[in-house]
Amino acid sequence: MQKKILFLIFIFLFAGCSHPPAVNRWQYDAATSLRAYQEHFLQNHLLRAKSDLSRARSFASQSADLHTRIDIELSVCAIQLSVLNPTSCENASVLLQIDPDPSQFAYLHLLQSLLQDKEIKYLPERYRAFALAMIEADPAKINTRLASIRPLSSRLVASALAQDDLDDENIQELITELSYHGYKNPLLAWLNVQVQKETDPQKKVRLKAKISVLTSS
């Protein structure tokens, strides 16, 4: 009996110490590569970002479940928008025709400024109040809702969508946060927006000089 107990303990310990790879390792690796892509892109390390994106797509392509691949393409579309370079989101659109998902469709339509009232419930909660304000075309509500959106990457996307309605306070707060995080790529884009809106000649000159410093290093 004692030998049997010791054998069972040995089997238990052996099983506990072995760590077989997760069956969905592809999904974990795709998500990790996507996060690296987003961070490097925002930091303006574009060669690293390109490599990260290639890996994310490669890992996601190991499965017939297209949900992760669609998330990647939506993220690419969103991050381009965050540096004020909107795209058609064609890759995500094509994949969603193959494997439709209401939440992913809602996010796509938000990025394309095609969102309808009935789709708001499918958006991540942080976007819902903002999206309603956008549909209502209410600048005051847009700026109020925008200020509470987190994380910063989501606020960047919303700010780009609402660029024409953004007040000076929201633009300055966004620039301050981008500077703090070292997100040079969108920072340059939003400093240029600030230059265009600035009416004080001396402030405009200082802003242009700041952009010059950032682009020369």
C-alpha cells in the first residue's frame, strides 16, 4: 500500500513539473507580436514595427479561426488612423466578409466613420458614449466623452475620428500624454495639427521649432 501511495505521489509531482506547450500557442504569440507592433509603431521604430506585424500575421495564419487575424488588421487600421493617416481598412473588410462578427464589424465601421446607432452596443464600452456623441454631431459632448477614454491608444483613435471637433484643451492634453509616453509618431502628427490651429505667430514659431528638433533626431 505504501509503495502504491509513493508511486501516485511521484506521478502527481511529475505531472505538476512538466509544462506542455499551450495548444493555442499561436494565438498567444500573435497577440504578443501585435502588442510589440503597436508599441514600436507609436515610438516611431518603424522597422521593428514592420517585423512585429509580419510575425503577428504569420502566427495568426496558423489557424482557420480568423478572429485573431481580423483583430490584427483592425489594429493596423486603427494605429494608422491614430497618426492621422486614415486607410480604407480593406484587409479587415475582406476578412470580415469571410468570417463576420458583429463586434468586429462595429469597430470597423467606427474606424471608417460609418457606425450606425444599432451597432454602438457591440463596441468596447470605452467607446460607446463617444460614438453616440459623434453620431449626434455634438462637439461639446464629443470633447467631454473623449477626455475620459482610456487607454491612451484608444483615446488616440477617438481623437483622430473627432479631429475637426476637438478643442484646444483636448489636443494639448493628448500631446502632453504622448510626450510622456514617448510616442513620437502620433506626437509629430498632433503637433502639426496644433501648428495649423495656432493663431499666435510666436507660439506657432516655437511649435515648428519643436517639430524640427524631433524630426532631426
